[in-house]
Amino acid sequence: MTIEQVKQLYNSAPFKPFVIHLADGRLIPYKQREFMATAPSGRKKVIYGPDDYFNIIDLLLVTSLEVKDGKTSKRRWTVKRVNSLVLN
């Protein structure tokens, strides 16, 4: 994954929630555009979740991204792997 691919998903319109897969096996759900802050270098992101918890992500350790299918309910996450960032 590249930093540019993460930026492209973040800036997509309309915004679609996505899950970030990290090299250490963690999955970080990202549900709202407002819950992400970017370091000045652009390499690290802070992703906030409910109750003010947060994850600091080094974007060079992102192994894949999954986009939530917009047809499912809000309570259930159904994701599809993003092989390229051309979203329908």
C-alpha cells in the first residue's frame, strides 16, 4: 500500500468507511472522515474511535484496505478488498 492510496480513499466522494489492515495483523476500522488526523509529514495518521480511543498508524505498514459495502446496515460491516482504488 502506498500513502497515496490511503489518501485517495480518505478523499473519495462520497466517503465510504473502510478498514485498514496492518502488517502486525491489526484491523483498524475507520468510519468517519472527521476521525482521522495526519502528521505534517503525511506518513502517520491518528485514527480516533468511539470513547476517544485512538491508534497511531504508520502508513508504510498498511498491507491492505477494505471498503464497506454501502448496501449493508450500519450495524454490520461487510467489506470488500480494494485491489485497485478505482471505486464504483
